[in-house]
Amino acid sequence: MKKTLIGIAVLALIFAGGVWWSKSLQQNDTGLIATKGIHWHTQLEIYVKGVKQDIPANVGIGATHQPMHTHDEDAAQGAIHLEFGGRVTKDDVKLGNFFRIWGKDIRSFGDGMTMTVNGEANTEFDNYQMRDKDKIELSYE
């Protein structure tokens, strides 16, 4: 009986230590955004020589539904849906990932690319880590 209680106590300590260790790793992971997924919306507008370009509907929707995608009803507004389940890292939400899913190079629209995020100049371009409610504007000469 005493050995059984000691065994149970040891197992409980091992389990508790594992939970603590797992949480401490998550807290120390500076690249981690969420462990239980996100559902964000970002707006992207692209201008070539001042003319607004359409973002197609259903980018990332097909045989494999990508966590970063567009829908019919709001593609004209440039809405990008970021719907990730589980663990999400900063690398997962980079703007360049959307362009890869779209099958485009971010620099393929022309020369002299500039970018603003929420009205502020930004030079991270495809490395920019999108956030909920961002308004991203790309302009090309």
C-alpha cells in the first residue's frame, strides 16, 4: 500500500513537472503568437501606378484549405483571413506567405515598391508579420 502511494505521488510529480516545463517553453518562445489558434482579418490594398488592383476571391481555398485565404464576399475589399488552429508562430503570419499561396511574388507588380501599415511607412515587405485589423498598402511605380 505504501509503495503504491509513493508510486502515485511520483507519477503526479512527473506529470506536474511536465506541464510546468511545457508552459515554460511556450513562454520562452519569442516566435510564438498563440497555442490555440487565431482568427484574424487583415486588409491588403495593392496599387500599380495609382490604379488599385483586385485581390482575387478564394486565394488559398481549394482541395487544401489554407489557413491564410480570401473569400468571395470580401475579396474586393482586400480582406485576408488568417484562421490558424493550434500553434501559430510569427513566421506563419508573414505577408510573403500570402503571396506564395496566391502564386505571386510580392515584387512582381512593378518597380519602386513602397509599403504602409496602418498609415505608417514599413520596409519589412514580405517579412511583415500581419496582425488583426492591419491595413496594408503596397504601391508600385
